[in-house]
Amino acid sequence: MAAQRRPTTRHPGALNWGRRLFGVLVAALGLAHAEPLPVAIDKALRLQQINQVDLSLYLREVTQTQPRIAVNADTPRQPASTIKLLTSIAALGRLGPNFRWQTRAWLDGPLVNGRLAGNLIIQGGGDPSLRLADLWRFLRALRAQGLQTIGGDLIIDNSAFDPPETTRAAFDGKGQSGYNALPVAFSIDEQLTQVELRLDPKSAALSAWLEPPVANLDIQNQLKVVKAPCQTKHHRVHAALTGEHAPTIMTLTGTFASECQRDSVAGLLLDPVQQAGRAVLALWQDLGGRLEGTLREGVRPKGATLLHAIESPELPVVLRDVNKWSNNLIARTLFLTIGMERYGRPATLEKGRDAIKEWLDQQGLDFPELVLDNGSGLSRSDRISAQSMGRLLAWAYTHPGMAELMASLPILGVDGTLHRRFKREPLRAQGHLKTGTTRGVTALAGFLDDARGRRWVLVSLINNPRLATWRGKAVEDAILRWVYDETGGERRGAGGSGPAGKAAKLSERGD
């Protein structure tokens, strides 16, 4: 798609005061008939020591134009991973349900008798769902079309995306945690390197290998097998790489409990080019292919010839990972792709922000308080009000893409990030809701059916720097019970169940 002129980007903190005043007046008129906070929810707030000023709650029946409850609904809040709803809805609107990413292989030179006299370029198109099995089929197709020896270099082309503006460790210091992966145009298995371990019960020999495979990397297994139950205190596996940019040795240390028998340890151990590129090389060699040059990053030259291309699953399939399991990498990639498809390559965060805000304006969805960072919720700067999120969901419910959006959301007590909540209560399977959790934030947004069969748009955003996650979840549970049957919160108590227990601990992954 040819690049088009983008509108001037507003600074995230800047507001159009005329539109903001208009929005406030409309909100005031629209919220005038909303009910006060129900007693059961107020009781839950007091029990969990959360001030009502820290809660924004918006509740609206899908057939109505005005909310039934709107408490602090126009206050800008950090939404955590519930902002993925905005990314998903905009993607369905901007890209369409048939959208697919493409990964291409290009020849920079003649292919004669199985030998390429030049470079092979693997050009990423942004597909965040590419798996090892997909890569194997992709490379096997190259072999089937006559390519056996790469006489030049194996080049990974990531030029579709600008380099990330931050580092993996920037958000919370956990640079090897999978939820901190940063989007690149070509990546495999979400950039994770998985160490697979298997203990032979007869010989007590411990085997170790990598998925995806990593070419030119030796594993030094120094793990000590101990005869013990499969418990953390006996079972501690550590992996360390030697070499900053192109590691050649992985050392495994620690203890392996004999009763574990099998285990896997995954993390962001390599940079994306090394992880994906060396997986390509390892599989290529396994297929009988040869590389005479080196592995490096580069850009496809204009004269290169397309040899083969593969496509990702359609967008609604990929959205299931975005929302059901709150996949940050896919959400961030989707955010960049929206901007790239609207304004051309390379993809940047600025283009993503502009494209989504432009699309919202086209739908008549004016959210003057909206601040977007990367589309995943793994951010301290995102802001949206419960009213804006509720209006967005109500709009999405009556427009094309509603079924695809609904199918991507976690189901209460059934799957995704909500699979443990309300498993044995009438609320089970009655809600399709996106969760959100970061330090000082718990959030919940989506659709909930009550005991009478009515469907509601529900948005709950709780923000306080000292908020304990389990307390926020307990208040969410009380809200859900009250909505389901207006006396449920008082009858069952506001303390909540499942993961809202005091011992619940969640990492700062934004889900």
C-alpha cells in the first residue's frame, strides 16, 4: 500500500479543549440519569479498603443508549490490558476479518542446479503467530522448488517495522520474561527459546535440547540430578548464554528432581534476529540444505525474485491469543500493523496511534482523554475513561466484527485469563470479559449476561499506586455478582473467590 499523508500527531498529554468541553457536557447530560453506586459494591470497596474515588464503573444494557451506573466514569484511568479491546476493535475495523500477515523468501541471484549464486532473504511481514512448524513447512517448500545451497548469505529482513523504541527490560526489569517481547517483522514462537529436558528413568541420563533449534550453539549440561519429589525446592534449572550478540554456548546449571522426569524452561534468551535466524539455519541444515555465507540482518534489494510466501491465520484466529490469554507481543504487533497498513512502511508507534485515532474519529467516537502507547496495556502512560471504553464496546456490539470480537474474549470460569473465576457459581459462562492487571491497576471490561438474560456492557477500572491486586479482584467479583442478580453481592458477601484470594500473585504482564 502506498504511503499516505498522516494527520499531525497530538502529543499524548495535549488535549483539544473545545472538543473536551463538548465531551464533558455530553457526558454530564448522558450520566445524569445514572444510579448511584449500589450498596453491595460500596460495601465491597470498604471491606477491601479501596476508596470509591479510585474506582471507575460503567454499566449499560446493550439495548439502551444511557448507562444504568456511571461512577467516576469520565475520569481518565490506566486500563492495563483492557486497552487490547480498543486495539482489537480498531484492527477489525481497519484491517478487516480476512487480514493475514505474509512472510516471503527472495532470491538475490540466479538459481542454477540447486545452487543460489547470491543471498537468500527471509522478509518478515509482521506475522506474530509464526511457529516452528510453519517455518519448517516454509523452508521445505524452498527445497521442493529446487533450492539446496545458498551461495551467499542468509539475510533476515526486519525492515517492515522500525526498531523498537525501548528495551525488553524497560517496563519491569524482567527482560527474559515472554510478556516483555518487543515486536519485530520476523519472529518465531514469540521470540521464546525453550530448553526441553527429559530424564531417562532407566539410565538416569538427562537429555537437553532447544525449541526452536538454534544453529551453532552447544549445550553444556551441568545439571545435577537429585533423587527427590518434583518440587521447586529440589528442582531449579538455570540457563546462561556465553556471547552477547551471537552466543555459542548455553550452560545449564542447578538441580533436576528425579520425579519430574520432564521439564521445559522458556525465556527471551536471544535477540529476535539470532533466535529466528538461527532457527531458520538449523532447520535448513536438517532439511539437507547448505549455507556457504553467513547469517545477518539486512534489507531485500529491489531486484530480488520472490520464490515463496506463506500467510498467517486470519485476524479473528490471532485475536483469540490477544484477548483470551492477553498476548502482549501480538497486541503490540497488531498496533504497529494498523499504522503500517494505513500509512505505509516502516511501521512505527506514531503511525499506529494516528491510524487508530483517525479511525475513532471516523466512527464518531470522540475520546478526548485517550492516550495510547503501544496497544497492549503494558504501559504506564495509557489513559482512557470507563465511559469511553463502555461507549466503544456498545458501538462494537452493533457493528460488523461483533461476533469475532466476542469469540476472542475470555469466558467467565471457562477459558483464558478468567478460567479460574466463578467455576462453580451461576455466573460461570455468563460473561465475555477482558482482564487487565499491572502494578496499581486492576481492570475488567466486556459483556455480561444477568440472571434474566439481559446483556450488559461492563467496565471497571481501579487505579491506586498502593492497590493490592487481590483486593481489586475481590471488588470486581462483587460487581459481577451484583450485575448478575442484584442481591447476589449482599447474599454471598463481597470477599470474592478464586484468584481474588489474598495469596494470589500476578506478574506485571498487563493481563
